[in-house]
Amino acid sequence: MKASIFAILALLGTVHASSLLARNGFVRFFSTTPMENIEGVSRTAVSTLDLDSGKIAIRARNTSFIFPRPLMQEHFNENYMESDKFPVSAFNGLVTGIDRAALEAGKKIPVTVAGDLDVHGVVKHYTTTGFLQKEPDGSVDGETAFHVRIADHAIKIPSLVIAKIADSMDITARFAWRAAETKK
């Protein structure tokens, strides 16, 4: 299992003493129209967060998103995300406003998250807010949310189903990072 964790860390970037790793992150997207709500949830997103530099990286396999109905999941992967061609969605950016003293004291601290979201082969910059909080077990919880327009990532919606699919999605991400192991 350690070999796969190091492969994830290598993919996400350099590991430092202040690096934290999350292996079972929660990423949810949701949209609503008068005809239908669409929700996909992944509980297997991976992320690193470096508390010193603020660098954050997130990766989620597109096929890891689960939907209430199997047909939604099939359409998501085959028609919209083209998961065979674009298997991973990713975010690389910076978390700023990390008050280390407040974090160490277990306070819920507001932060700004800014970076590049790569979805469907299109990279777009986003800035939003979120929070971090250190838990008694030493893990650091974090959450952020932002709004993504589907057209901004070249995802085409057929006119036949346009009334069922909103032109944008609300994305929520939650992670519980733990100290990353380093190679000796």
C-alpha cells in the first residue's frame, strides 16, 4: 500500500515535512433544473496540502463519481466527461490566509483557495473561500465550494436533454489531510 501512496505523492508533487495527504476525499457536484437534479459524488479523491507554502493539489478519477441512477453515471462518463479520453479531473493551486497559530489551537480558520481546475481537458482559473481546522487526532479538515459553468470546460449538452441539465454546477470538496510519510 505504501508504494501506491508514494506514487500518488509523486503525481501530486514534492513531499515536505509540512505536507499533508488525503486519500478518501469527498467531491460533489450538484445542479438543479425544474425537470431534474443531478448529483455526482466521489469519495476517493486524493489531495496534498503543504501548510508552509499553501500549495494544494487534488485529483479525482471521473469514473469514481457515483450517481443516484446508473443511466446518469453512464451518460456522465460516456457522453459528457468522455472519461476514456479525460480520465481525471484535477485542481492545482494555493491556499492563502493560513493562520498557523489558530490552526494549531484547533480553531476553524477561513482561507482563500485559488488555482487551476482541469476538467474535460480544459483548464480554468478559480478563486473561492473555504476553511481549515485541525482536529484532536492531528488531521486537518478542510472544505471549499465553487461554481463552474459547463461550457467553460467544453462539455457539450445535446439539445434533446438541455432542459434537464443546468448550464452550471456547484462543486463542494471536503478533505481530511494527515501527515504524509516521507521516504527514508
